[in-house]
Amino acid sequence: MDQASSTAAPIAFDDFLKVDIRVGRIVTVEPFPQARKPAFKLTIDFGSEIGTKRSSAQITINHAPDDLIGSLVMAVVNFPPRQIGPFISEVLTLGVPDANGDVMLIRPDRDVPVGGRLY
């Protein structure tokens, strides 16, 4: 669904529960020059239950690497890995479009334990 379309079709609550969204802490940020659109390669710590996972994120307009290190993010952790050029993205880091359509990360506004599930 693109941002210009209307809301998605209704789903059952049980369908929502199938999507495992967790909080993680960014531990490394690397450039991703091979991506079609400007992106970073993120390494995110989701705690002992899930571990460390990698994600490609098109967040270069609104987020600087130095500001991302140590910050909390929300990500879907139960999608299958996705090949993005030479990189395997293991989780989908979540964001919303700003007024220009550029991605702003969804982040807790206070420190919370990594691995916590969205509900």
C-alpha cells in the first residue's frame, strides 16, 4: 500500500498478532552504496531471545549515522530474510513518511528493554 492510497482492508485481530514487532537498539550503521535508493545497513540488538539482526533502511535523509548508534527502533522480526542487492535484510525496520515522503523511524520516546514486543 502506498502512502497516497486509502486505508488497508480490515483484518482480524489474530492476523495482527501474527506480526512480531519488537524494539531493538542500533549497534552499527554502515553506508549501503549498492542500494537502488540511498540506504544504511543497520545492525540491531533485539536482546537474548532474538539476538542481533541486520536491516537495510532508506533513512538517509532524516537520520545521520552518528545519531542512530545506540538509539531504539521498532522492527518486524518474523518476516523471512530479504535479499537487497548483495545484502540480506533480516528484519523490517519501521518508519513513517514525513511531509516530503522521506522515512522517519518509529522509535520509543523513552528507554525500554530491547526485545519488548509491541502490543
